[in-house]
Amino acid sequence: MLTVLTTYLGKQVHERLSARIFGHILLSEPMARVYTRSIGHYITLAGDDTFKSGTIVASLLQSFVGFLTAMIGLLVLYQFSSSIFFGVLVFLGCSLVLIGSLIGVMMKLNATAVTLSREAGTTFVEAFNSLRSIRALHSERFVMSSYANHMHNYVRKLVQMDAIKSGVKAFPAIVLLLLSAIALRPAAQVDMTDAALFAGTVIVIRVFASLGQMAAACSQLLTDIRAVRDIGALVKLAQEEWRPLAGISAIKVSTIGLHQVSFGYDDRGHVLRDVSFRFEAGHTYAIVGPSGAGKSTLADILLGLSLPNSGAVTVNEGVLSLEAARRRFMLVEQQPKIFSTTVRENLLLGAAANDDALHAALDVVNLDDTVRSLGEGLDTRLTYLGENFSGGQRQRLGIARALIRQPDVLILDEATSALDLDTRIEVVAKLRTHMRDGIIIFITHDPEIAALADEVLPIGEPQTRAVAATQEGRAD
Ligand code: ADP
């Protein structure tokens, strides 16, 4: 009954912890940490590690039951024969050192197995997300052998760990057998009746079986504790950096100020240095600069996804906190993530909007006719990574997805790069009309797009060269 109960408890722990860890990663894990860790790290945390945390309940119980029955057995043994009892104690003292070192080896193997499992998980997800490129580059065999290697080494570590665990469990019994064989050899003088010998053997077997169970459960516990430690660290950090899902602020964003903002990812130096700028509602901006200059990094700072090392970002001259304003900011990436579901779900992703609003947003990006012409309109399913849409259509879907959330600030990170020039110019003009009371920020190295903005903020160049350009060809 206890086994059934602990198994049930373990499954409950696994289920709840897994969902909670997933939530912590989505809500609280700072982007800077996500960037430096692998996908496999998080897969292992929410999968294997939460499972191990669940099995700890069972291991704890098994250790306790093993300990209790061994103690009772030892007590009975002491009553039965004090000399055998002390003999067993001496043996236990000696074997403790050996079992301890075996457990040490097992913990080292476990650490390597965890690393290998993370690497295999990362390879799997990254390969799956890049299947097209892998096939185009004919790199299937390389990726397959890399995954197979990780799995081979990982499984080897698991087998070695299992072997050690079985050894730890069987060790006392094996030694008992050897001692019995010596004691019962024909020449040995055993000063006991057959019945006493039988009873003594039964008690000692029971004690040693319990000790084996306890040692195996303890070794499992010690290796699984690493998983609990990792989960505990994540939960602790999540609590420290807890960011409740902010409701949408009632106040509209009218200005954003960058004040001497500097940022570096690590100690290799600053990506952004003393950037100051002011964005105002009703205007369109272009952040320009060469590749690697820090344009996307600046977008992350505007979105509150990265925090400046020094300087500050203010909204409405500091009246509105960046956190409160965040739901009024939208980012569209160069390659919007497409989910394997309908066009409607891809647009909504949890937001509430009726079909008219969806069609209106699609119309702004010249995609409405295309969607209406699909057999099932908004109910058409997008396939793996949205491959039944072209790159430009996926980009426009990404912009429409942002528009239905009625942002005050729309940041387009190279988000029109896959459109032909005419479509690009038309979409930008329609966007400007649609967002006439808001702020549009283009992040681009495309001079055609920069030319459509009211003001240009060059990144990666001295701030004195910031150009305030009133452009021709504005849509409004
Ligand atoms: P841009 O958008 O102008 O092409 P980015 O903002 O993407 O430039 O990158 C600016 C610099 O910061 C680059 O040198 C890039 O290598 C570095 N960088 C970007 N993201 C990270 C990251 N997550 N970790 C470490 N360095 C990064």
C-alpha cells in the first residue's frame, strides 16, 4: 500500500512541478540566462528533473523502510547471538567505505549523464527546427551521428549507474554468501544445532537484504538530489525575479526616453554605449546600423527583455513604468514563429478578437485576400513551421498578429525584409495610417525603409551623428 501511495504521490509531484517549471521559464527566466543556456537544459529541467523529484518520495520511503527493518533485524540478531551481531557490525563498518566510494562514482556518472541528456535534447530540437537547412546542406548524416553519439554515451552512463546501483544493493548479500560458504565448509567447526543455524541464517539474510535495499535507495536519493537542487535554484530565482503577468495599462504611451543607456552581454565590453534618444507618439523611427551593431539588443531593452547596465528607459517622462507599459509594446521579428494550428489561432495566440478585427489586421498587411482565398479562410491550418506560407506571408502574418493587440508601440525588427519593394512600401504606408497615434520603430539596415521614417537613430556610430530627418514620401 505504501508503495502504491508513494508512486501516486511521486506522479503528482512530477505533474505539478513540470507545469510549474514550464511556467517559471516562460514568466520569469531572464532572457540573458535563456541566451546562455541550452534548450536541452530547460527540457531536462521540466522533464527528467521533475520526474526524479517525484521519485525521491519513493526513494526516501524505501531508505526509511530498509533502515527500519535492518535495525529490527539487528536487534533480533543481537538477542540471538551477540558474537554474530558484532561480526556483522564490523563488516558493515568496512563495507561502508566501499559503498560510499561507489556512490561517489555514481554521482559523477550522473553529472555526465545529465550533460549528455541536455546535449541530446538540444540537438533534437535544433535539428527539428532547422530541418529544411539541414536537408539543403546535406548535413543529415552529421546531425544524426551527433545525436546518436550523445544518446550512445548517455545510455552507457545510465547502464553503468544501474550496474553500480545493483552492485550496492547486492554487495552485502554477496559478502554474506561468501562468509556463509567459509563458515559452512565441511572442515569448519560450527557450534550450533541445525535449527539454530537455520534461524541465524534467516535473520542475517533478512538484515542484509534490508541493508542492501537501504543502500540502493540512498544512492538513488543522492543522485536525484541534484535534480531537486537545480529545480530549487530555478524556483528561487523565479520567485526573486517574479514578474506577474501585467494587465494592460490604461494610460497610452506618448513618449519613450532612452537616457545614456549602456549594455553588454558579458565582460567582452559594451554592445550599446550611452545611447540617448526620444520617441514620440505619432512618429515613425528607424534604428539603423550595420549587422551586429546592437539594434536588436536595443529592441530587447525597449521591451524590457534585457535591462541596461547603466542609464534608464522612461515612458511618458517617467510617469508610466516600463513594466506597466510593456503590454502596449509589440515586437515583430524577422522570422515570426508560426505554430502548427489554424491561421486564426496563429493570429490570436490567447488574445481576444472577432473575425472582423482579424480580417481588418490582415488587410493592413495586404494578406486578407490571400487568407480569404484559402479553402478554409481563417480556419486553414498552417503546417510544420508555417511552410505552406511564403516567407513574406509569414512576416505579414506576424505583423497582423501584433496589430490585433492594438499596440501603442510597434517595433519591426527587419520584419518586412522578405517583401518585394512595392509591397513593402505599400504595407509601411498602410501601417503608418493604422498606427498614426502610436510609435512605429523599424529596426533595419534597409535604406528604403529608413527613408520612410520621420527620424533615424544610427546605432554603432557616435551619437552626434544621429540624424533627425523629415522624410519625403511619408504616408500621412
Ligand atoms: P544587430 O541587431 O544590430 O545585428 P544584435 O543586437 O543582434 O545586433 O547584436 C549585437 C552584438 O551583441 C553582436 O556582437 C552579437 O554577437 C552580440 N549578442 C547578441 N545577442 C547576444 C547574446 N544573447 N549573448 C551574447 N552576445 C550577444
